[in-house]
Amino acid sequence: MKLLIEQIKRTHTCGELRAADIGKTVRLNGWIARWRDLGGLLFIDLRDRYGLTQIVFNPQEIDDEMMSTATAMRAETVIGIEGDVQARPEGTRNENLDTGEIEVQVSRLEILNRSKTPPFEILDETDASEELRLKWRYLDLRRGPLQESMRIRHEAAKAVRDYLIGQGFYEIETPLLIRSTPEGARDYVVPSRVHKGRFYALPQSPQLLKQILMISGFDRYFQLARCLRDEDLRADRQPEHTQIDMEMSFVTAEDVWAVIEGMMAHLFKEVLGVTIVTPFQRMRFEEVMDTYGSDKPDLRYDLPIVNLSGAVANSGFKVFDSTIEKKGRVAGIRAPGLATLSRREIGELEDVVKSAGAAGLAHILYQEEGVKSPITKFLAVEALDRITGETEAQVGDAVLIVAADVATCRAALGKLRIELAKRLNLIDTGKFAFLWVHEFPLFEYNTEAGRYDAMHNIVTHPYEDDLDKLEAGFTTDAAPGTPEHPWEQIRAHQYDLVLNGTEIASGGIRNHRPELQRRILNALGIDDERAQRMFGFLLDALDYGAPPHGGIAPGFDRIVAIMTGAESIRDVIAFPKTTQAQSLMDGSPSEVDEQQLRELGLDIRRK
């Protein structure tokens, strides 16, 4: 017997029934996950996004036609059933399943839609390739881990909204079709049909628009903003991503940090039940680079970098001495318990630092029988003692040393630190280690272009104490890119939030005075006329009583990925792109027909 579609409205979901429901007649709808034919009894696990319920077809309780129909069904077919809830027999209960105490004895069946054989099994753990799963994303999304990721993403979005609204923020949407402005990556551009030859840009972020909202008097704004950037992709990047965009008026950096810390504590407690301790640790940019070799260090483990330049000055070892003479740096890491490193293992670690530009890796092994190292015959005994003291090395440890210019030394040891943590199994996967990195340089010298660029953002306010250096940079005799140039010494009210080695937010206090914003643009090689063409709408707005303001933009996808333990943000986005910026499911980007191109006034140049 079959049911009409109107009659199969479910009474319960597939994750809802418990022992208290035994004896009830229920109706369930879902997908066939698995089936088992055991001596004439047909057992099916019926699945929806709420869970699994075992249903049973008993030939002694239903007619031959229904039994035959049920036996012919296969995985991913959508069915509706009616039946009685009963206790599972003793010894067959599933303690790992919320519905594991019960099953439903089926009395009526409706096949709502049959499924073809899926290209891969819909299992929590699958060996199907990512390419295959992205092509058939609607099937991949049926798997338990992705269903859970989408649930956590939803709960996280709700928690963020609840907290910020409770803190007096307005959620305001900003447009997706805007003027193209340089923000660090290529814009995606959209041709205008009405104004042929002109283009909109899709927003890399709502940065300038949220500043204008502050000028408009909305002193606490946020939105879960879609941002689009045409840049090279990696595991934590997508062409389109979501950020928790925020801006506040009349605030200091401390005020912004307090809001974010409260939001993160609320988010992790509400969604994961995890207590986050605030305030978060804080480090200046130069300090964090010297200590960890990266401005986004993973603080779930220690392994600090130790500056050994003072300890090895005039040591007699030519490599160290010449590096220091050239104003470079000698630094190292104490690797606990690695005194037994083999020649092969040392070579592997040397390859790590070489990949960051270092020429090589020196090592000192503190073994029971004494210190073992190829460099000890060149080092003065006093220098070796100072290395031991500075690194606090003990018997059983290794000290690994790089000598290079400061930037290369930091980068090489930063990569080495990560590799050592993996080898020593130091990463606590259940820990969430937050860090504020602040006091970034305002500018960084672009050697290829021969000019200064904004290290983070062209709208970031310099430290007031450094404003004289901004003006001095226009008249200095110091060569650009050298430490003596005044612009190398300007600090910015810029801050990043780092979680477990990933930058999850970036923000700053903004330039609210138009003359200062114009001067910074001048320093970047943008004269007043060009600045007006590029940023005129913002500069004009700043002329009409702009309040002091600042903000931040946490990356929502990255946060959810860390919360779920995902290796890539693709696993927490319903319909992501590949690293080639393609959607394998719908085939985008795709060609458009000639009629559309003519309406837009476009011709395609093909190589």
C-alpha cells in the first residue's frame, strides 16, 4: 500500500525518537543510508540532517508487494514510512546512536524519489578524492562531518549576531556592486549594461563603506559580509569568503579588543561549550617576529627563538662573525629531547630552513658523553658556554642555529619551529591559543617596485608620536628601504588576532582627518589629484566631521574551520571553489553567449 504525498508529513525527524516514544505510531521521511537483509527481516538506516533511525520491514507484518518494493530499494533513495516505535531486542541496542534504543516497525511505505547509484559512498569517512566530492557537492554535503560543519557554522553565525546586537551594534548591509579601489588584491569586475565601457567591482571588503557609516553617525556597525578577491588560493583562502565586518566610533584599540574578546568567549562557549580565558596575550610585532619568526605564531607550544648574536660575537667562527659584521643575525631554537638526531634528520631540518632562504643550519647536540657538533672546533669555549646559557640547553637537547640577514633568519627559524613542533608532537589539538599582535610598521619597502607600500591598510592611523617621521620622510637623505629612513620607523595602530597559528582577524584605528589620510597616500606615491580620483568619495566624507573610529574584520570561515578541526576552509563552506577558482559542481566560470556580450558592449580577446 502506498501513501499520497500529502499524507507523508513527518511526525518526527530521524534523530528524535527515544525510548519514551515506544508504542507511538510515527511517520518519518529520509534517505536510505544503509540496509541489511537478515534472514528475511530487512533493516534500513533512515537518515536526515537530524540523525539516523533504524526501520524494520518484517514480511509477517506487511504484504508481499511492500516487502518486494522495500527489498529492491537502494542507497540514497528518498522514502516516507509509517510505523510503530518499538524497543530494539536485547543485545542489539546501539549505545553510539542517539536513537539506538529503538526501531520503527514499518507498516506503510512511499518511495518519494529513487536515486541513481552515487559516484561514491555517502560515509562519514570516505576515500573519494576532493575533486570528485566537489563535483558532486550535494552528495558530499549529506555526509555526517559536513552536516556537522554546516550546523556549527550556523550556530556560530547566530552566536556572533546575538553577542554584537547585545553590545549595541547595528547590522547594516553594504552594496556588492561598488567602485574599484586598490586594497591589495585584484578586483572581480562586473561590466555595466547601461553604462557601456564602465565597470563595477565586487568588494574585497566593505572597508571604505564602513568608515562612511561611522561618518554617518552609526557608531557601532557589523555585518557578516561577503568579500571577493581575485588572488592565488590556498587552504585558508577562497575567491569569496565571509568576514565579521565591524567598525566603532570614539574607540581605542583596547576598546576594539575588549569587544572581540567578549565575542570570542561567547562564541566558543555557546557553540562548543569551551571556556575561553580573557584577556588574550598581547605582543608587539617586532617582539613576536623575534620570538617566533612569524606574525601569526602558534602558541599551543613554546619553542621560542633565541637571539644568539651577542653570545657568538667574535666567536672565531667565520660564518657567525661575518653575519654579525653585515648587521645580520645569529639565532637558534632549543629542541628538547633531540640530542640523538641522525645525519639524515639534520639534513631534513636543514632543507626546511633552506626553503626559507637560509644558507644552512648549524647544530649542537647535548649528549650524555658530551657536546657533539661540527662547529665546536671553530667556536671559542666561552661562546659555546654562552649559547648553552642563552638557550638553557640541557643534556638530551639539541640547539639548531641559523645565521642570515634578520628577515631570513626570522623566516627560517619560524618554519623550523613549526616543523619541530610536529616532530616532537607538541601541538595540543584541543587547545585554543589566542594572541593579539600589534604595533605593526605603517609602511614596508617594495624592492621590486622601488616604493613604499602600506604594510596592512592605507587607512590605518600612525602612532601620534611618529607623525613627525611621516613628514621627515619626504625630505630625508636616507635611502628608501634602509633602517635610517624615517618611514621605516613609523608604527601603525594596526592589530591582528591570531588563533592556533592562523591570522583570524585584522583591524586598526583609522585616519579620520583628511589631511593625514592624503599625506599617507602621498607617501605611497599617490598624489592629491590621483587620490581624489581613486578615493574621492572617502576623502570628501572625511571633510564633513568624521569621528575618530576603528574596527576589525574576523574571518568567519577560518574561525569555523578551527572550531571544527577542518584542514581547509573549503570544508566549512557549502559550495567552495577549487584552488584554480573553479566550481566543479556547476562548471563556473563559464562562457556566456554572444548576445550577452553584445548587450554589455564587450569583445573577448582569445590568445
